[in-house]
Amino acid sequence: MKRILTKKNIEKVLDYIGEGIQIVDIDGKIVYCNLAAANLDNLNRNEAIGKNILDIYPSLTEATSTLMQVIKSGHPIYNFQQTFLNYKGYKITTINSSIPIIEEKEILGALEISRDITQVKALSEKVVDLQKQLYNEEIVKKRERKGTAKYTFSDVIGASKEIKRLKEKALRAAQNLSSIMVYGSTGTGKELIVQSIHNASVRSSKPFIAQNCAAIPASLLESILFGTSKGSFTGADDRPGLFELANGGTLFLDEINSMPIELQSKLLRVLEEGNIRRVGDIRTRPVDVRIIAAMNMDPLEAVEKKYLRSDLFYRLNVVSLRIPNLKERKEDVEVLLNFFIRKFNKKLDKQVLGVEPRVMEIFHGYHWPGNVRELENVIEGMMNILEGQLITVEDLPYYFKSYSYASAEDIEANSISLKERLEETEKQVITEMLTKTKGNVTTTAKLLQMPRQTLQYKMQKYQIT
């Protein structure tokens, strides 16, 4: 007797297939599922046959079930990832291909082939988590290598109108990509402002690299900035410079007036063309770097004394920020004092409450040649050896002793240096001349025999409107 292929034979064959196979009718009732589908969904096949697919998978709806979608639309869905709960509450993830069963243009039901990826999905999520962890660690390492900016404008302490005006101007400058010139005396906090600008800009997630131009010998500064090409000089390798490392971010060049004049011309070319050439190389490399330069002297004075190329000054000085000296914002002394006391209480495990009134008088009268940095160091030094909870005159450094026997008014009067007196006189002369010329800057500059730009700078410096 000749044997024929029967439905039962086909079902046995389908049970050997690793993918789950389900067939539903036009109403969504299960008419067939193979062994893999039953195991996949933790089903009893005898219980499942004849039940609606949405009863077996209560977390699905007509809108989310791929089988119900193809019955409704008549269009197949291929390789669709679906996560659902079966009727026993197990969470399952599959890749489904669902195909409508059509005869003479009439939809009779649908067939779905499912591949179980529940374990694969769980493992892949673990891999992603590990990759993310490793990536974050790598970012930290990169930042440690490339440098990073840790300060923001919230770290710029002060309530004076001078510091408020500076923060407002710097914050506006951070929104653009133009070059910035920052200048101020030593210890005023130039890098604090520069880092805050970087962190407030669209480049905050990119590298921030700071280089003090006075700290590197002139012969090495070029290769550090622009990198080297193999064979350019004995022992040289292909090595990127700071411009390449800072690509996409910010390069802070401190004490730029210490950079050799011939190197300044190369820096100017980078700013104008957006390309760098490694030492000894013949090809150029594009870089996208925002330059913020700083110096501890008046930029115009640096130009006049040939420390800084005038064309480089004009290119860098798109935005100009002057950091005021601490003696110009005496109302910030108490604010900074309390901030540093809190800082070193935490660092040194102290419980200092403040300073006695006489110490505050002395601090207000002192001229602070080292600016905020000096104030911070003075507080740290006193708190290192302080035993009580209140800083007294006896705790002050020795060079403050002479101030402790004078009145606050005397201190203020005696602390004015020759430079300060000259600046006061200069401000008075400029103000008087502007009054006579009814505010005509060009005429005033001619009468004072100084360049118009110099006069405008001094008006800004002395806040003459």
C-alpha cells in the first residue's frame, strides 16, 4: 500500500523546526502551533488550540499583535521585534514574520513564524550596559589625558557690580564661537572665567586644553602646539599637537605675550585658515578649535612693547574680558572670605565660624597684590594652625601685623600705590577732556595725543561713559 503525506506527517516535521509556528483563523483563534511555539510561550498545545490569540497573550491587543494586524490589513510583516507577556506572566521577546493566508482574495487567517530572542536580548542589554560603562571610563581617561574644564560660572564668587558685569558679558561670549582675550593681574581668576566660558558653550562636551606659553621653552612650544612629523628632527615621531587634541573644543593659551613673535605668526595663520601643519610635515590638517588667550598685562601695552603682534591681537581680541583686581571689588572680600572658610572647614575638618571684626577691617583695607589667590592662601594658612573657632588678629600672617595698628581709613589711604594714583589721575583727565568735547571720542583722542582705540580701551577700563 502506497503511503501518502498527511497533515499529521507535516505537523511532525514542523515540530522539528526550531522556530515557533502559529496559525490563526480570521477571528484570531489558534488553529495550529508547533512544539517550538508551545515551548516558546510555555503553552499546553491542547489548551491553546481553539483559544483566541489575545486570550493567550493578554498583554497584546489587536493594534499590537502582528497576527491581528496582518489579518486586518492583508499585508505581511517581516522581522518585527515584539515583547509581550504570555498568559502565565512570562516576558518573551521574539522576531516575528507574519503572513496573511489568502484564498481567492479572501483572508482566511494568518501564519506567524517566531524566533525566540529573549535570552539574546537579555545578553545584548548586558553587553550594552558594559559597553556604556567602559565607554564612560574611557571618556574619563581621555579627559585625564586631554584635559578638562571643571569650573562653571557658579564657581565665580562675588556680589559686586564689577563681577556681575563680568559674568554677564562672559556668559554672552560663551554662546558664540569667536576668539576671546582675557586679561587681568595674577591671581584674579582668569582660568576660572575661561573654563566657565567653555562649560557654558556648545563645546562643553569636547576637550578643554590649557597651555601656559611661558612655562615651555620657546624651542619646544611650536612642536607642542602643532605636533611633529616623523623624521622632522632627530628622534621625532608622528605626534599630534595641542591643536589636534583640542579639535572640536577649546584651547586656552595663557600668557600668550610670552610666545615668540615668529610663532605668533603661525598661530595667526591657524586662526585665519583653520589648518595646522605639524613640524616637519608638508601637508596641512584641518582643525576646529576655539582659541581663548590670556595675559596678566594690558594687551595694548603688550602690543606697544612688541610682546604681542598687533595683527594677532586684533584677531584674538574679538571679545575682550578684563578681570578686575580684588581691591577694585572690596565688597567681595567678605563673600570670598566666608566661601573659603567653608571650603577649608570641609577640607581640613575644622569648624571655624568666621573672623573677628578687626580682622575684617584689616582685610578690607589691605590692597591684595596677589588678589583672590592671595586671600585663599591666607585663609588656608591660618586655618591649618588655628585651634579655636574664630580667626583673630594674632592668627594673621606676619606681613599683616603693621595693618593691625592702624585704622581702616588709614589703611585704605596708605595702601594706594603710585600706579593707582596715576590711574586715578588719568581717569580724571580723560573724564574732564570728554566733558569739554561733549563726548567726542575722536577729538578727545587727538587732544590727548593717543590713538582712538587706546582711548576707548581706557574708557572701558575706567568705566567712563
